Amino acid sequence: MMKRLFIKVYGKVQGVGFRYYTQQKAQQLGLKGWVRNEMDGSVEIEAEGDEMPLSELISFIKKGASPHGRVDQIEVVEKEPKENEKKFTIQY
């Protein structure tokens, strides 16, 4: 069943390749959506796909995603699937 999650990540998640590593993992898992930096130093992610790959992505993010980053807090909210995206992108 298709799900879409909004994920907000706090910690040392900017300037450490966090978006790049998140995009690579999401693409490897076959997810669609996006990742972007926010002005408050957090990273926001919207990811869509089946439940198992989404769970894998959340586990990956909780571990820090980037070898140079650190995740202090993560918030996850379920949203309505969009189903019109083709891939997982980095937004600037």
C-alpha cells in the first residue's frame, strides 16, 4: 500500500552531505519525493512508497544518514500520497 511521509530532522544535518545521502538511499529503495534544507538548520523530507522501504529510510535517517552528521530528533507525519512524482530529488 502506497504511503507518503513528511519527515523533519534536527541535529547536525546541514553541510554534511545529509541531503545527498538521503537522496541516494531513497532512490535505492525505489521511493519518490524530495529532501531540502530549512532556514532553521533542519532538513525536511517527503517520501512516498511502500511501507517497508519507508521504514528502511527512517531507520537510515535515525542513524544519521551522513557519516559526518548527527540526528538529535526526528518527527514523522503521514500525508496523503501524491502519486504524480517520478523520482526522489534534492530541492534547493
